[in-house]
Amino acid sequence: MHLFTLNETLAEHLKHVRSRQQRVAFVPTMGALHEGHLSLLRLARSRTGFSMCSIFVNPTQFDRQGDLDGYPRMLERDARLLEQAECDVLFVPSVDQVYPTGLDTRVSLSLGEMDRVMEGRFRPGHFSGMLQVVKRLLDLTQPDEIVMGQKDFQQFTLVAEMIRQLHLPHQLVVAPTVREPDGLAMSSRNLRLTPEFRSKAPAIYECLQIVRRSYGAQTPESLVAEGMQILERAGLRPEYLNIVDGHSLADLREGEQREYVVACVAAWAGEVRLIDNLILRGHIP
């Protein structure tokens, strides 16, 4: 595995790689890697034969300074895991490399309400920062494919919309959520769960499964109310449970029919905020 920290040396290496007509698949991460990340790397490598990973804790997508400061950073461990996953290139840029002085890296899109609902409602500014860094990393790495995980449903949906609106030459590939044996979606945030709340956190997935089983037999509003009660009884603090059109991210109302429907949830397990989702109808395009 080759490790790069500078844009110029990465670009020179990738130029050599592409001279061999090699396709490249890219997995952007913020580190603290787990099996979910590694599954993305393996999928990337199986699709193109060449996998590239970035580790960059992006300051523009944190709405709370405490979350940014407390985000786990474990580069040596992450690098060992990537070696084992046969990652070809690891890119670990500094903030100055991603956001150099004098370069306007902001992204302007027409998203309507897509970035204001769910995560956008509770984490203002998060998605503008996320789209900014993903666009910047795509510019620096120029991959054929970008591989993301289903767990961050709203995130990859917005990235897909950015690719569409800006006519970017990258294919988005979405991999299924990887879960612990008890159903908890794998996340770097799980490292911060206390034993008490680690035992309660699987209620999030259990709630989503109940919603999926009852979808069609109950109104979306009643399912949301029931799901919120399930999470509260489990000792969690739910922030939202939305049943949405998978394309527009708009809430479904009673009597509305859509071909692609997703239940998305965020809940606090003690001091740790967890998100998850489950497709109720249709599939990821």
C-alpha cells in the first residue's frame, strides 16, 4: 500500500496508475475504521482492481466543536487494517491540502429541502460541509467510482444528486450496511458507547424492522409514532424517525404511494448519536 499526504505526489502516482488503463475506485472516510469501511474497500477492489482510501476528519461538516475534537483518530491502526484489506493507496491529507488558502471550495447546488430534513434539521451546515469535502476529494483523486455505505442514507443520496447536477464523471456505488451480530449498524461512533448503552443500541435496528413489517398496514404517521415510543422505552432518546421517498427525502403522508421508500432514524444512546435506515420498498437506484 502506498501512503500519500500531499496532493502533488498523489496526483503523480495516480497518473502512472492510469497510464496502465487501470480503473480506480475510491472510498472516502474519516478514519477509526471498522468492518463496514473494510467491506467498502473490498467491494471497490473487486469492481476495479484498484482501491483507494482517504482518511480526513473534515472540520467543515461538524456543527459542534466537541464532536470534531472528540472524533477518534488512530492512523497507525487504520493503516494496518487497510494493508490487510489490500488497499492500494491511502491518502491522508492535511487541512491545508484539502482547503488551501485562496481556493474557493464551496459547492453550489439546488437541493430544495433535501439537505434540510432529518440530519440537516438537527445538524445545520453538516451537509454543505460534507458535499464540499467530497467534491474536493473527488477533484483530487479523480476516481472512476466512489463507493459509499448505505448507513449514511441521506449523505449518499445528496452525493448522488451532486454528481447528477454537476455532471461529474464518477459513478456512485452504494454498499449495504454492515451490522454487528445483534443488528447494530457498524459505526466509528460505536467505540464511544458505554456498556449500558451498547446493550440498548440494537433497539434502533429492531425498531426499523418493526416499521418494515408494518409498512402498508399502518399509516406512515402511526408507524413513526409507534417507532418513537419503541426507542424511548428502550432507554434511547430519539431525535427523528422519518418515512421518506428515497429520491426526494420528503416525508410520506397517509395514502401516498412511492416506488422507493426508506425509514431513517437518529437516536441518542447516552452521549453518542447513532443513525440507521432500512428500505421499506424498492431499492437503491
